Amino acid sequence: MALPRARFYVASNPEFLREGTAVTDFLYPDRIVLGVDDDFSAAMLYSIYRPLAEGAYYRKEDAIPCPGRKQDRARVIVTNAKSAELIKHASNAFLAMKISFINMVANISEAVGADIDQVCAGVGSDPRIGPQFLQAGIGYGGSCFAKDISAFHSVAAQCGTDSSLLDEIVRINSEQRQRFVKKVRTALWTLRGKRIGVLGLAFKGGTDDIRESPAIAIVQELLKEGASVCAYDPAAMSKAQAVLPPGTVEYAENEYLAAWRPRGATRSSS
């Protein structure tokens, strides 16, 4: 027998967990977002988070500690379901925008002779901006930013809203990788036949996640141009071999051997 539609409820409870710190991010959240459109869903979701929302968990003697952070209770934000979904997509898109923005600033700094670390410190000291995600580099990676920006872009397109800002975020991020390869090419004159050490293959340190990893994309570009690559990553090498199999890339036993191979040493494939 089919159940009546009124017996079904839909809620949105977006997660804001970072790889490598997911447990403490869950237990000591910046906010818990409950996207609900009815009282039943609100009560059910709140009951799940009650130990955090009312602080009972933090008073337990066996509570898992979070280094550098003390919390009496977690902040709960109650919205409707659609708002909760947009909070998730907008948050990740904004963080990706900060990364692309500071990389654009880094390129300008390099051109005019400014020190990007000093610029980041000065900009990040403004409490309205903050220092988080203002570290210049080769761009963001991982699956979350890519899929959430894509989803946000799709929603905007369906609504007929201009989302060209999202296109620029993705474009700058992609170009940042190409700029890095160009720097290596300029330093070595040509990449063909050159042995290049790569430290780090995951998209984020302390994890083995290589999804949308800028390092993997750069290694593939170096190989395409004829370079010989020796890589080391204490966590991600086994997964990297699925997309960069031994024979195309040499995997070193430690960071020192990735940067330097003793005279007469043979090429390793493990």
C-alpha cells in the first residue's frame, strides 16, 4: 500500500568537513545548518545534534579534544531547505574565489616586484577579510570546490542569473597551473630530458586524496613535454599510481631521493 505524500519529509543538512580534520570539524563546528520546511524535520535534526547544540558533549570527560579550540556549545542555524543548499554551494564558491583572487594578486605582485607574503599579511589582517585561504600557490584542488562551483553555476543558469564570476574563478585556477609549468620551462629552458623532483601528489597535505589534484595535472603536463618525473608523497603515492603508473613516473622512498639520485643509482618503480 502506498504511503500518503504527507508522511514524507525532506530536509537539508550540509556538511562543512575538511579532509584530514573531519572528526574534529564535526564535533567542533563553526555552525550546524539545519535546512527544514516543517516542524517534524526540525525536531528530528535538532535531536541528532542536541549534545553539541546544548553543550552536553563538551562537558564529558572522554570528549575528543580539538587542539587550539575550546567550545561550550555549537551554533545552530535553522533555514529552509533551499537556503541550506545555497549556503553550502556559496560557501565553497566563496573560498575558491579567495584562492583565485590571491593567486591573481600574486601574479601582479611578481610583475611589479612586490612580496606576495607581505601583501597577504596586510590584506588578511583586515578582520572583514581574514587570513584564511589567502595563501598564493598553484590553485585549489579536490572534488568539493569543483563540483560545488559546477552545481552553483548550473543553478544560476537555470535561474537566468549571470554567474560569470564563477567562470573567472575556474579560469584563473586552471591558468595558475599553466603559469607554474611555464616557470619550470623557463628555468630549465626545455623540459625534454630533464629530471624533475615533485614533492606532494595529493590535492591537500596530510591526505591521500588525488581527486582534481593540481600536482597530478602538473606532473601530467611535465610528462607530456618529455620530462622525467620523480615524485614523493608519504600518503598518496599508492593512489597516484592508478593515474601515474610506475614506468611513467619514478616514485622515491623519501623526499631527499626525489630531489637527488646518487650517481649510479637505478630507477625505482615502486
